Amino acid sequence: SGVLSAQIFVGETEIHVPAQGGPLTPVKLTFDQTNPNRFAVVDVSDGSVGVWTFDEDFTKELDIDARAVAVAISPDASVIATTTIRGQIFIWDRDGSQVGEPFLGHEGSIQELDFSPDNRYLASAGYDGTVRIWNMDGTMKEEPFLGHTEWVRSVAYSPDGTKVASSSIDGTVRLWDTKGKLLAGPLLGHERWV
């Protein structure tokens, strides 16, 4: 069995899994909100997405060849979304099969994704300096959110789904309504990117 080391937020944990031909090098992790023992990890070494469960040991239940940068599991766990360096968003079903055509609109890599709490929308943070909100059919719900002066690193919905927060390597955080109106920000004070 192989021993994998994954940095998770503020610490490190060793993941013991059957030998799989090399170490896991995680770049993004996301939990399944319906199962606290299930999560997805993007392996930066090859862009694959592994869906794992934990019950005494780690078990890889799904491997998606996604060429991914970021990953998100919908709140109801019905689909998984991944992004690429080419500005594409792919939707995958629970079995790892691609659903529909890729979402297109960003120019360059998409760094982060977050589903709305009601599963109806997907927010994306792009290298092109924009935040975008997508309908689940791949069309944009609104025009891109503009304001960051550098690439957007992260994006998150508020728990009630009425706001979206974004952070950028321009050192700012911005708070938007879901139509793209800036509610607060830019929050300054960071000496480097956030």
C-alpha cells in the first residue's frame, strides 16, 4: 500500500491507499455535503479527479480523467464540476460520465468553482479577472462580474445563495449580489494576493 501526504488547510494528513503508481499531489479538494466521508481531489500531476470515501481506510470510488484545475461537488451530490486551463467547465454525473457540452466563456484558466446552495447555478473564478455565474445548461446567468484588476483566485456563495464573494491576486476581496452588483469592496489590507 502507498502512503500519500496531502496538505489540508492548516495541517497535513497521511492518506493510506492501495498502491496506484505514484503519489497523490492535491491542488484542490472539495467535500460532498451529503456525506462527510466523501470528497473529491484534483491531482495536479495529471489533472485527474479522484472521488474518495473514508470508512476505516480511504477508498477511491471514482477516477475522472478531467485535465482539471478545480473541482466542486454540487450540494445535493448529483454532479461534479471541473475546470481546465483552457477556460472550460465540465459537468460529470455520479458515475464519472460527462454531462452535456463544456461551459465556455472564460479566457484562460478557471481557478475555482462553487455551486449555489440550491444547485441551480455555478460560480467560477477566472484567470481573465472575471467572476461568472452559470446556469446548469452552460449558459451565463448574468454578464461577467468585472472589478478585479488581476486573475480571480477564489469564489464562494453565501449560505443563503444571495451573495458571491471573490478574491484575487490583486490583493482584494469583493462581495457581489448574484446579478453582479458590487455590494462591498474592494476589501483592502492584504499585502499579497488573496
